[in-house]
Amino acid sequence: MGATTAAMVTAVVGVLGTLLAPVVTTWAAKRRQAEESRAEAARRFFEERRSVYTAMNRASRHFHTMLKDALHRLRDGVYTDDDRAQVEQARREYRDRYAEAQMIVPETVLRASREVNTVLAAIDATAKRIDRGYSREGETADRALADLKAAEPALTAMRRIMREDLGVAD
């Protein structure tokens, strides 16, 4: 290769480098921006899931507590309209959080939440029948309180599964 050819190759490479540098820079910037967008979307999804889990856990436990208090008051004959309203508000809040979670949580969390929901819904129905004087044979506040105990391990399991899904290690 002669000096002229070497000079020509050097000039062509220099011109190509000058022309391609902005293209390569733009490509790299777009790639970095796309990666940052994906990371931000993942962070937002994680935060949304964590928020839904927190609300669902809180609402489930609150509804559980309100049912337990209602059953104690029913048993003791001191259940009031205010108590009924508080249980109803807790039930609505729980229902709303449960419905919200169904849209974004994985199936493992849904299975765990269905187990909790099954117990809480059954106890809520039992408490309403007892309150209205339509309890079934053997349905008492004490029996319902014992049945409500079944929700406690289910609540703990649901919380554990949620924490695992969020990557929280014990």
C-alpha cells in the first residue's frame, strides 16, 4: 500500500468517523434512555404492588378485628348500630382493597387472599344472621369466634407470600 493509498484510507476513515459519531452517540443515548425507562417502569410497578399489598393486608386485618369485636359484642348482647356501621365500613374497605389487588397481583397472592376472603366472608354472613336472629342450628357467636381463628394462619400466610413476592427476606 502506497503513501497515497494510506492517506486516502485515513481520510475516508476520518470522514466516516466524523459522520458516524453523532449517529453512534444518538443510538447510545436512545439505548440508555430506553433502559432507564424500563427501570423506572419496573420501580413504579413494584411501588404500586407494595402499596396494594400494604392496603390489602391492613384492610384484611382490620376487617378480621372488627368481626372479632362484633362477635364478642353479639355474644355479650351489647351490639349497637354504631358497631354494625363500623363492621360494614371495614367490610367495604376490605372488599375494595381485595378487588384492587385482583388486577395486579400474581396468582400465588390471589390464592392466599381467597383463603382469607373465604373465612372472613363466611364469618361476616354468620355474624349478620346471628344479629338478625336467623342463626342456623349450632351457629353462635362463640362458635363463629372459634371459626374466625382459622383466618389467622391464612392472614399470616398471605402476608408471608406478599413479602416474598416483594423480595423481603426474613
